[in-house]
Amino acid sequence: MPGEVVGKPSGLAANPTAPPSRGLDYWDLLYLVLFSIAALVVVSLASVAVYFLLGYFLEWDVDLQSASSKASIAIVIQALASVLVLAFMYALVRIKHELPFAQVIAWRPIVYRPFFYGTVYGAAGVLLAVTVALASNVMSMPDQPTPFEDLLRDPSALLLVAGFGVLIAPLVEELIFRGFVFSIFERSHGRLAAVLITAGSFSLIHGPQYDWHWQILLLLLYVGIVFGAVRAVTKSIVPPTIIHASYNMTLVMGLLSSGQASSGA
């Protein structure tokens, strides 16, 4: 009918402009990796130094081992490093290449029936978490506690993990992996390669958290492939971000109910 608005199956806004003829390249990826490492080192040293200074003035009983095992410090380090990395990523796109940031990272909001499609993507995250939990039950999972599980021994850790894992980490990781990195490999090698490469790097980046246990990394590879496939089909990072947040929230709820760590992302 004339004047009727017909929504896309994903509920996403149509891209009003054509993709840019130029884009990010492997040099940009190298710059981002090097900056991320430097940011993590600098923020870690600064955070530990502040913690020791506070301990000195407030007469806390602190040492290097206690500082490295505190979930609060780990979350602060990740949050501050993420802010720096995102700012650097934005500068690469907007200043170095003079490209629209939202278009490059495929940020297309849900404008048609947002509640319906948001609920669908949220339910997909719950389903993904359930499949991961079922798979972990049939796999031979490691018996030794991982560094991530050690952090959760901090009484306040679960609340910090819940807040960071549901509200911050999904957005940051999707902006980096399914936004920045995905666009580079999609432009050079196509969507399938972009899905697989970003899923592999997404899994490996979580390796230190889980002591490089292959079972957990394999599950995270599966999760990353799902996120990447949704990104490729919808051509937006908004759906995988919602799925990612819902996935993490489901796992956190499982942690709160069982008191055991799982393969969160």
C-alpha cells in the first residue's frame, strides 16, 4: 500500500549511504593490537600503583599477590584499557581515514519493531548460553580452577563480573571484533573468512582467563562463530551485541545460582 513502511526481517535501519570505497587495512589492525597491548600494560601498572598508594595511606595489608587476585582491580584495568582502545579505534577511523565511524563498524540500530527484535535477539543469547552449558556437561572439562574462577573467590566479584560482563564487555568486544576487525577481513577476504578469523581471535583473547584450556576455548570459538554469523547476515553489530549481552547475563545468572564459574565471554 502507498505510504506503508515495510521493515526488514532483522528490524534494522537501512544503510542510507553506500559502503565507502576505501576502508581499514592490516596496518590499522597492527596499530590497534600494539596500542591495546601498551594500554593494558600502562593501565595495569598505574592501577596497581594506585592500589598500593591507597593501601599505604589507608594502612591496608596489601601485597602484589593480593593485588593481582582482586576482581575489582582486574575489572578496573579492563574497563580503563577498553576506553583507551575504543578511543584509539575511533581516531583511526575518523582522523586517519576520515570515514564515518558508525558505517565502518556497521552500527545499524533496530528501528522497526525494536522491542520484538530486541526480544528475539535476547532469547537467542539465552539459547546460545544453554547450548554452551549442555556442551560443557558432555565434554571433559578441566578440573583445575582457572584464573577467572580464582577471581570469583572475591566476595564482590560476582557483582562486578555481572556489571562488566553484561553492560560493558559485550559492547566493547563487538565493536572491536565484529566491528573493526570484521570489516578489515570482510573487505579483503569475504564474510566467511571474517566470521572464522574474528571467532578464532575472540576465543584466543580469552585464553589467559581460562588458563588456555582447549575445551573452553573451543566453546568460545563456537560462540564467536555464532556472533560473527549474525553480524554477517544482519550486516550490523547491534544484533550480536544484544545476543552477547544476553548470553553473558544468562551465564552470570547461572554463576549466581550455582556458585560455579563457566565459559563466559
